[in-house]
Amino acid sequence: MERSFSTQFVSDGVVLIGKKPLMNYVLACLTLFNSGKPYVTVRARGVAIFRAVDTVQLLRKAFLKNLSVEKISIGTQEFKMPGNIDGSTSTIEIVISKSNSNNLNTSTG
């Protein structure tokens, strides 16, 4: 069963970004880290991509100074729209951790 990105889903270290306020997703990430998860994956698609990036940036700047971006994956999800019309949307997946271990730091300042 495929889960919708329009609702906040937190399980197995994954936060799906949708239309809720930014702080909901920041709090979800903090909760996962505080529960002992070494990595948190932030996923979004379409117009919610900016909110995923903002979530990670807010975590880095205000809450977790030692936050590392481990991996960023971008892609395209293809689907059928009503009327049998092909559609597609962009996707992003950002894997973050609190450790200072071997990481890909993509900060721009």
C-alpha cells in the first residue's frame, strides 16, 4: 500500500513532507532523533520540496548544530492521471544524521 505524501508520516526514521506547517516536520525529525534514530530521512514531492529543504535548514540553523546531510536524492515519479493521461512530479529524499562521521556536507554557508 503506497502512503500519501500529503500527510505527515513518521516511521522507521522517515518523515514525509506535505502541506502542514513547517514546525510540525521539524518537531517530527527532532522526535525521531531523540528516540534514538541515528538517521532521519526527509521525503517530499512536487511543491512540498521547498518545505523539505526548509525543514532540514531550520534543523541545522536553530536546533541541531551538529546535523549532517548524509545523502540527497532527487528523482521523478510518474503516474496516471484521470483520463489515462501520463503525469510526473519531482521528488527529493534527504538523509540527515546528528553524528559528525563520514558525511556529504552540502552547506552553502
